[in-house]
Amino acid sequence: MLLLQSFTGSGYGIDIRSFRLGCSSVSSARCDMTAALAELHTPSVGFSPQLASMAGRPEPEPEPEVPGDAVGRRVSCGGERATVRYVGPVPPTAGVWLGVEWDDPQRGRHDGSHEGVRYFSCRHPRGGSFIRPAKASFGVDYLTALQQFYHYDVEEVDSILSFYTKDRSLDNLSSVLLVDSEVNGPGPDGAARRTTPNVQLLDLSGSLLPSWEEAARLGLQLEQLEQLRLSRTRLAPPPDPPSLSHAFSNLKLLHLIRCELTWPQVLHCAPMWPRLERLSVAENNIVELQRPRGVLEGLVSLSLELNPLEQDALLQLSALPSLQDLNVSQTGLSAVRFQDAAPGHRTDMFPQLKTLLVDDNNISQWSVIDELAKLPRLEQLSCRRNPLQSGDRNPATAEQMVLAKLGRLQVLNGRQVLPEERGGAERDYLKMFGREWLQSEGCQESRARFSQEHPRYQVLVSKYGAAEESEMKKVVSVPLKNQLLKITFLFPDDPDRRPVQKKLPGSMEVQKVKGLLHRLLKVPSADLRLTYCTPKKEGTEFQLDGDLKPLKFYAMEDGDQVLVRWS
């Protein structure tokens, strides 16, 4: 059975061209027949009444009537979305044209001007086009989309593709997913409430909703609505957002990804969402941030990922009283400063922040990590693919330093921090900078400078004691080729198998080593038991029993041997 994916056009008519059939699940003959049916419904470019009569086809319909409120409406054309900016003639051609601004400016040809005459304006110099009304779909209402999507399947019956109605009760639906549908509004008054009264999650991403007023007309009928996804839409902002708040009174989660929003527009709309807890405005046009005043006070999670934020813009969010999770990955972040607190002290900013994602940014200074240590509740940090871990720096050492500097961190880069790992990282940190710490003794200026660069060092000295001089390491940059361990794998259960040598990074987790061995031995990873021995302690085997622990956790060195056994 092939599930209907989406419908286009208006009304209840079914256009076979709008079905996305999974041809892999039917024979090639079925695919050929489907293509033939689609071809029968597709007029050729050289259409003529004579040929139509010979073929038994109806004559082409007249140009469709353009809605009176077309300007500002959203349309679909060839699978692309656009906003109507102009309706009327474009001399010297005859007939009515729609001037549209494409969501994807690469789809356009001009900025709304034609032969020196400006018909409309676009944000992008080549984001506009003129199209005939017949090529544009103004979409369908919510009720029609529901009936189309949830009431039709395509099924093979005796080698014939036939349609039938599902026996499905819409009033029991808690989730309605109409992604990339052509929903343009709620439809008849009260119809959505009567049809889907129990909807808690509604996904209209990529729909043709034109404005927040239309979204509110729908939301007002879905009284249980808690999660709303409107990504890839272009909703016109309302003139009076507080007047629409009753339509979203229970809304807790909102996705507005790739909606071409600015932060002032988000704040303008925020009074509509009085109980909002989770907001994603990733991949918009947000550059500047302004302090929210009287709005978003219950916000627990905020994603600003993939927005080109200005440096220090984050501080505008620092007073959000409930914010616990913040994603600012891929925003160009390179610096963080909490100037209300001295090194080693707590800031009053971001009082509830527990999880911070700063992946794929430009963080290259350890002072940024020291600043994050000022956050009073930070427990989870993701800091992958930053300059701190690139270049000549050893990635494993970089992670150890992050752990040593952030004493309350429980999860780093998506991995739980084990007590043994933290202890090892903190002791290595003491050894790494022990010589510099000793040299600063007796000079107040040098000790102050050291304490500013290593604000947690004295805490670790109190916890573990100062490192012995013989243990102190010289801080050097380690080239990548020198970060690899030459490991020899031996197979006691298979004496005929020759040893295998591999160069592995010390940061590689045991479970990934097992994955490598699974591909080599064709033995399930769960059946593998690993131990290792070192020339320094001949005859002694050490268990590699923590799948999530890196090799460096076991202090493995170049030339060690791993013994592989399986049951």
C-alpha cells in the first residue's frame, strides 16, 4: 500500500500528478502505468482544440480568476514558494500577470522592474518574476488538506490502481503533520474545531499561510495546541500581537526555522505566545539581539543556530529568567565576556542556564572557557569543531583542559563525564601548568596573571595537592601525526590469525575500536572482550571495559598491545 504524500490545487479533485508514489514497492509495470496516467492528464505545449477533439479531451479552460486579495498571498509554482507582490498587466503582453517574490531568490529574474517600469520591490535584486495565474496555486484550506491527506491511499487491487477512503477518525488525532502542504488558512468557521479538536502538535512547515492573523484563526479553534511548527513560511507580522494571544494560550513549543526573521520581529510577535517554553529561530537573518522586556519570560530553550550574530550579542539574553538550554552553534561566536564577575567568581547573568551548544564557531582562546566557568548552573557543553580543537592542538588534551576548567560539567560534547575521567583530566592539568605555577610564586604580578589565566588551578591544588616537579610537563603543541598510537592487535582465540597493527587516536572510544574489529573479524561487537598489555608491565593485562571511555583514559601508549577475545 502506498501512502499519499501531498495534494495540490483547490477543492476535492484529485490530480494524479500530485501523488508521490513509491515505485520501489510496485513493479515497473505499475510505474509505467502511473506515468501513462499522468501523461494523459498533462496537456502538451502545442495544444489545439482540433487535437483535443480527436483525442476526446476537453478544450482548455479559460485563465483562472485571481483572488481579490491576491497581493500578499502565498503561492506555489513548480514546487517553489513565493509571495504575490503585484497583480495586473505587464505591457506589451496581454492578459493578467502575477508579480511574485520567490523565497529562493535564485528562482527569480529581476527586482520587480520590467523595461524601466517598477511593478513591485524585492529584498533581493534578482528575487522577482512574473508568472501567469494558471501556473500559481493559492493553496487549500486546512480542512481540505486534512481530507485530502488523511482520507486517500493508493492501493493495488487486481493489477489496477484504485482509490479508496480510509476508515480513520480525525477527531482522535493528537498530531497533524501537513509538511509542505498548501494550507493557506483555517477554512470555514469552526470546521477545524469540529474536525480535529484534540490536536496538540501541528506541523505546517512550508505551507502557504500568509500571516499571523490566519495562523491565529486556526490556532483559536485548536484549543489543545501545544506544539506548532511553521518553519519555511513567510508570515506577515500582526499589527496588534497581544490581541492574538488567546489563539496560542497553551502553546509551549514553536519552530520558526528559515523564515527570514529578524530579532525585532520575533520580539514584536512574542506577546502572542504567553506560555512559550521552547523556541527555535534557527537559520534566519538574525544579526543583532535586543533585550526581551516583558516577553519570553517563561522561555526554557532557545535555538539561534546558523544566524550571523554580532559578538557580545548573547549578553542581551542574559536576563531571561527561565532559560536553561541555549544553542548558538554556527553563529560566528568567538568571545564571551561576563564583566560583572572576576575570574573564579559567579556571574549573575544566565541564572538558570544548564546546557550550552557552541559547535562550529570561532572560539580559539581559553579565556572563553574560563568565562563559561562563571555560569552558576552550567552542566552540559558542546564545543566541537572550534579552533581550540584544531591546528596543532591535541583534541584529547583540549577536552581534558575543558573538563579541568569547568568543574561542574557533567556532559561534554554529548558524552557523559565519568568521575575517573574528570580526575585524570584535573591531575593532568595540574602537571601541565605546574612549572608555570611554581615560577609565578614569590612575584605578586606573575601570580595574579597566572590566576587570571588559570582561575581554577588553586582549587585543584587544594583538592589534589601540588604536582611533583618530576611530574610536571612542558606545554607543547602536538602535531596530528604524533597524536596517533601504534597499537598491535593480537588474537589468542585464533592463533592462526596474524597480528594487526593500527594507528589510532588516543581520543578514540573503546566502542569504536570494537566497531573496527567487528569489520575486520566479522564478529559482533557485543561479543568482543578487550584487554591490553604494555612493555612496562610485562605479563599483566588491563581490562578495556568502558565502551564510552577513550583509549587515553587507560593511559595507553605507543607500542602497546590489545588482546582480542570473543565467545
